[in-house]
Amino acid sequence: MMTRPTNLCTALVLLSLLGAITESRKVPLGRQRRFDQQGTLQEDEEFWNRWLQRETSLDVDVAYASTNTPTATPPTTLTSSPTVTPSPTPKPTHPPISDTTIVDMIQSTSRFDGLEFEDPESYQSRALDWVVTNTPSDPTAAGFPLSPQKILQRYALACLYYSTFAAPNSITGLSGDVRGWIDATGWLVFPDECSWYQVACNDFGYVTKIELYSNRLTGSLPYELALLQDWLTTLDVYQNILENSGAEGHAWLGELHNLQYLFYGRTFFQNDNGIPSVIGTLTRLKEYDCSYVLYDGPLDGSTFVNLTNLEYMDLSGNRYNSGIPSQLASLPQLQFLYGVHADLTGSLDFVLDMPAIIELWVDNNPIMTGTIPSSIEQVSTLVSLGISNCSLTGTLPPFLGDEFVQFFAHDNALTGTIPAEWGALEDVKRIELHDNLLVGTMPDEVCDLREAFRLVRLTTDCQRQVGTVACDCCTCCGPSCSFLQNTDATAEVSWP
Ligand SMILES: *[C@@H]1O[C@H](CO)[C@@H](O)[C@H](O)[C@H]1NC(C)=O
Ligand SMILES: *[C@@H]1O[C@H](CO)[C@@H](O)[C@H](O)[C@H]1NC(C)=O
């Protein structure tokens, strides 16, 4: 159970996170853990950058499919046969649960009156065949007692495999070669499903985690995953070419009521009315990522009211054309919220409702207007605010929480001067204010943070135009700073 973080607790968390933050890049605090875990997620960055500008999605999709299909590379064993038939070990004796019982049990989970089993090529038929052929005759052979629940679990995982391994969808194109998973070690081959690639089980042999991020899953996630509802706490399919559409494509997610970690950002999940309401039934969720999928339409506040355990949410990269609902903002545990490039409207006032927020990024929402609330220091947990490239007006707040670390407000229409009070922000690492209408002189108190404290990046317009901020201690000046995010860190730490 997380309680609302005290300032000390926040500081400790941040200290450990900050060690890994590089000087030159804008790095979210909340995602540090996931980036560590997922290592090389950046490899498709160019594609995703293009995807950000998606005008005609199909063109981009085709480009993606083709750039990711090297022609010269010989396919690996697994990818070479789209109709994978893993070679099972021969079954000398009959399984203790009869094949007929297994077939009945599995067929009774059908949501289509068993029609899917009439097609021998359906993923369900293939999964059923696999379960029947691969039920160990010795119940302890795979290190578990074979229960009906275990059999259904094996069926659910086999469904996942057959419906996403080299399976076509409208993104990959419905015909032609679709490559299989990047890594499928053990899947349908090792007797114990708990030892398959990126599957984790509890002590009783039931699946608690499936973490197949960045693994070239295609097709769609199957509704049969709902059979794992008693134990599954983590489902991570971040960055795959999965297509699940509309209410039907999401409905089964609502049955996974034990989920605490749900990540399907950078897939092709699609919905026309914002974040699907079924997500609101997952009341144990702690972390949720639906960033850069195909969600259009407004965020409905009532969806979020029961997500009282939510700590982390990334809803960036979609087109909501609505504000952040107060029901979402006021969630008691919400510490990290990202809504970058999401067609968010309205003002930033919702931040005043956030009881636990540590990092809030809503950059690149050009239709977000209003001012930065002058009472923002009352949001005492907040230490990282990203509001760059919106249409904010008004002045900078004189007071921020003492522990502020990052303040990104460049590319707005902010006016007035830079508050000398900011000289008290001894923990601050990055302040980016360029491309605004600010005037005056950078206060000495703020410049002092450059020498004596952590501040490694400080940007304004530096009197490149008449009537902007005079700044001798800035690390970067003017609009081009927006496009110099990833330059050599040493360039930034030296004084101009
Ligand atoms: C939230 O929980 C309450 C109490 O269980 C329930 O009545 C309500 O329908 C739930 N709201 C949503 C949107 O799920
Ligand atoms: C501002 O946001 C718009 C729309 O998201 C984007 O096209 C533009 O490149 C952004 N500008 C900067 C300076 O980041």
C-alpha cells in the first residue's frame, strides 16, 4: 500500500531516480524504472516521430511495415513458418484428464457458441489442438499439479501465441509475409509454461505476469487472456503491432480485475471515444500506459473515479480534444501523469486538484490556454512540470515547491520577468523558458544556482531580440533550444 508521499519520502525517491538522469535530455522521472527495464525501446524512435505527425495513418503504417522487413536477412527458425507447429515430445501414455474432458472444458469458454472451433485454422482451434497434444501424461512432469485451471491457462497462452505470432492485421497488411516474435523462447515448446519467455508465475504455477514489450507481436490480443483473471497482475505489450479496436477489442480487459500494471502504449489499439470506459473497472491498477495508440475523442471523467490506486498514467500521443477531467486529476495516489501531444484543451488549473502529483507533463498541446496558477506552490508534491509548447499566457509563479527539479515552459506566450524567488530552488536541474515574451534580466539569485547547485540547463531568449531577457548564465538561448535537446551534455554545462 502506497500512502501519500511525504516530502522526505518524495525526496528519497527522487534522489535515487535523479542519479540516472542525464544532463542533456529531458527525462521523465516516473518512467525511469521502465526505461531501465526495457533498455532499447528507442530503436523505433524515427518511426514513432513520424507517427506523431500521422496524417494518413495507412501511409505511415506501410512505411513502418516495409522498413521493418529487411529482405536480405534469412528468417530464423521460428519466423520461417507462420503456421508454427512446435514439435511436441511424444505422448506414450494417456493424460490423466481425458482429451474429451479437455476439449469440453475449453470449448465451454467460447464466446461464439463454439463456432471458432469449426475452422481448423482459427487460433482457437490451433490452441486447442496444442493443449490436447501437449498435456503431460505425468501430472508432475512440468513441475505442477495439472488442474482444470492450469489447462485453461495453457489454452489462454496458446491463444495468445497463435493470435499474435506472425498473425496479419490491417497494420501489417492482410496478406504477405508477417514476421513472428523477436523472441519466443520456450513458447509452446518447454513443458512448463512458467518458463516461457517473459511469463512469470506464482508458487502455484499460475501466471502473474506477461511482459512481451517490444517483441513484434502482430494480430490482436485475444479475449481468452481473460481466462488468466484470477492471477494476472501485469500485462505489458508496449510497442508492438497489435490491433485491438473499439469496445469489443477492449471488453475482455475489464475482466482482468487483478491487473496492477497495464502497458499497451505504442500499439495500434483504437477507440473513438477516448480512453475506453472498461479501463475504469480495473480498480487495482497502479500503472497504466495507453500512449501513442489510436484513441480519439474526449476523456470522460466518470471513467476514472474508481482508479484510486493509480500512481502512474501515460495517456500521451492521442487526440482527446478535451481537458484533463477533475476526476482524473484528483485521484489520491496519482504521482506521475503524462499527457504530452494529446490535443488537450482547457487550462492548467486542474493541477491544483492533484493531491500526490510529482511529475506532470502536458507539453505540446497548442490548444491548452490560460495561465500558470499563481498558487501552484500549494501543490507541494510537484517537482517536475512540463508545459512547453502550449498557449499559456500570464506571468511565472513566484513560488514553486522547494524541491522543484524540472520546469519546462518554453514555447508559450508567458510575460513578465523571471522571479528572483526561484533562487531558492536548490534542487532544480532544468529551467527552460525560451520562446516566450518574458523581459528583464535573469536574476543573480537564479544564476547562482548554476555555479553552486544542480542547475545544468537554463534557457531564455537572451536579448537576441530587443525586449527579451538579458541572461549571461543561460546554457542555451532562443527558439533553437527546442531542437537542441539531445546535444552533447558538456556543451550545456559550460557557461556561454
Ligand atoms: C465505481 O464504484 C462504485 C462502487 O462500487 C460503483 O457503483 C460505480 O458504478 C463505479 N463506477 C464506475 C465508472 O465504474
Ligand atoms: C509544438 O507542438 C506542435 C504540435 O504538437 C508540433 O508540431 C511542434 O513541432 C511543436 N513545437 C515545438 C517547438 O516543439
